[in-house]
Amino acid sequence: MTASSSPSSRRLCQIVFWLGLMSFLAWDWSTSAPVDLRQEPPLIAAGSGQVVSGGHCSMAK
């Protein structure tokens, strides 16, 4: 068994990973503008009478 695969080294890598991920998510949450769900286009507009404004970029207009 090598030193890089010891249980304490793996645990340290896991802790660093999760702390990094949580830090990124906290930073993203604090700096992003809130999502206004009323202004979002519907994902599926089947039968609602609304036209979907999103879609594939090659979709005919």
C-alpha cells in the first residue's frame, strides 16, 4: 500500500472536495440573481395554449 492511498489521505481528499464544493455553492448562491419563476418560459406547453419560447436553436421560426 502506498502513502497516497492510505485511509487518512483518502479521507483528507474527501473533506477537501466537499469543502470546496460547498464553498462554491455558497459563493454561487450569494452572487447570483434570484430566479423569477413567473418570467421563465414553460418547459412543456402541450395543451396550455402557450407557445414555447425556448427550444432548439435550429427550430424554424
